[in-house]
Amino acid sequence: MIGDKLRKARLQAKLSQQTAAARAKVTREYVSMVERGVSSPTVDTLLRLAAAVGVEAWKLLKEAERGSGTQRVAPDRLMRPR
């Protein structure tokens, strides 16, 4: 889950939710909601949150994907024949 990875990155950076929120220009409550999985950030907000805690956003997404239990499908398998 993105929220778990965000929380881990924030704690590794030794940041409070309040500090991370101020850096990302969101509320502390919103950071809490994302970390708990109650809210999903937009791409723009995810980028700001990732920067606020010092990680690249793709790493949060990659890690979330790995733990989601979903099966990966090669892009060519998603194409439908015409």
C-alpha cells in the first residue's frame, strides 16, 4: 500500500506528519489519511508527498504494486487484436 511506504519513508527521514504535510502543502490530517489508506492521493499530491519525505514517487508506487497481491501482465498481453 502506498500509505505504508509513505509512512516508512517519513519515519526514516525522521519527519513528523506535520512537517511532511507542511512541505507537501497539505494538512497533517490528510497525510494521516493517506498513510492509513483512507484516502488516495492524486498524482500531483503523491509527487509532493514523496518529495516532502525525500523519496521518488515511483518507488512508492513500485513498492505498493509489489505488495498488492495483483498479478502483473506484460503490456503486449493487454493489446487486443484488431
